[in-house]
Amino acid sequence: MAPTLKLTYFDIQGVAEKIRLAFHLGGVEFEDVRIGFPEWAAMKPTTPYGQLPIMSIDGAPPMAQSDAMLRYAGRLANQNGVLLYGAHNELAVDEAMGLVCPLPHPPPRVSPHTSIPSRRPSTSFLLPLSLSSNRTYERLKGIALGVIRPNPKP
């Protein structure tokens, strides 16, 4: 029996859109709860980490972290017969996501009393410095090419 899923996020695309799309592509039924920003202030203290999206499974307390939800959506799609990627590739997918996941906040400002130069806060996503290494880039590219397959022709 399929789990009852409730995905809650703001009424925007944002980080929950990849989860919504994965559920739709995988034929996974879910309740798509979209809240307005005025509701958020009252809801925030009730969420696991003070952030959205959250997802409840079979009425259990909500879980957080959109990348974890996305991987869960992939596993449910596989169970529905929509093979997004094979079980043997899950570790490679997790490794790749760990390498390229964006940092959620700008780097912290450094005190003027330290010898480390201060950085301006940035709204752009940052990648780990290790990605500047050609070897790391080639590893990530190899993971992607080994996991991502073209869609079969109908």
C-alpha cells in the first residue's frame, strides 16, 4: 500500500518544486499544501528546523530537507515501476548531491580583529572548493554519466 504523503511549502516553486515534479513524474500521489507567507510566522516554530519544505508520511511528524525528500520520491517512483535510477546507483547519487549541494547561507562575516579578510555576503549558490579540482569535477561527471540515462523512446 502506498504511503499517504503531505508536502508543505510556500505557494512558490522554490526548493519544493523538484520534489513536486519527481512525485508527478514517478506517479506518486501526494497532498500539495501551499501556505502563504503570513501563515509562516505561526507555523515556523512547529517545523523540525524552522524551515520549509516539510513532508509528513502517513500522518507521522514531519520530516525536513528537500534533497532527502527528492531521493525518497525517486525510491517511491522506482516502486511504482518508473525507474528513475537503479538501486545500485543510490550511493553515487548521494555522493554527487553531497558534492554540489548549495550552501544555504552566505559565508559568515569575519571579525575585523582577525587576520582573515572579510567576505561580502553573497546570494549566489556556492560550491565546495574541492570542485575547483579537475579530478573532483571528472569524478562528479563520471557519476552523472553513470547514473543519468536518456529517456526510452515510446
